[in-house]
Amino acid sequence: MSLHRRPVGRGRIIAGFSALILIVGCVLPWFTVGSSEFSLPPRSENAFEGPSIAVFLIALATLALITLPYASDRPVSFDRWWAYAAFAVVG
């Protein structure tokens, strides 16, 4: 059994950084409603409030797709450009 390292392409690096930025952006507050002027409690929402959780799931799926070829000894048929494009369109 030989262990060889596959090269990480520029596209995978860009997709990985983009997915990490999306994950960080999902945790940050997207908007805040309310103010102390009218003594209303401020309400803040992020990506986990409603259907925008799909962005977080797509970012996780992209990271999983990037690491998928390194988990097996032979090439994976799902690791193609159209899979990344489909994740980008859905996200």
C-alpha cells in the first residue's frame, strides 16, 4: 500500500476559501431590528433563521466535495466541475 498526495488545484483552493467565508458569514448577524430609543429589545437574525440555512449546508457540502478525493484511493466520479457549479447555483 502506497500513500501518495494528490495535488490541490487552484479551483479547489478557491472553492474552499469561498466555503469558509460563507460559513463565517452564516454565523454573523445578517440584520438587527429594534432600538433602545423605543425600548424594544433588539432582534438579530443570521442564516439559521429560515430557508437561508441552505447557504450553510451548501458550504458544508462544498468542503465535503473538496475532501472527497483524498478519502479514497481511486478517483471519485462525482468530483467534477458540474458538481461545484450545481452547488453554486443552489447556494
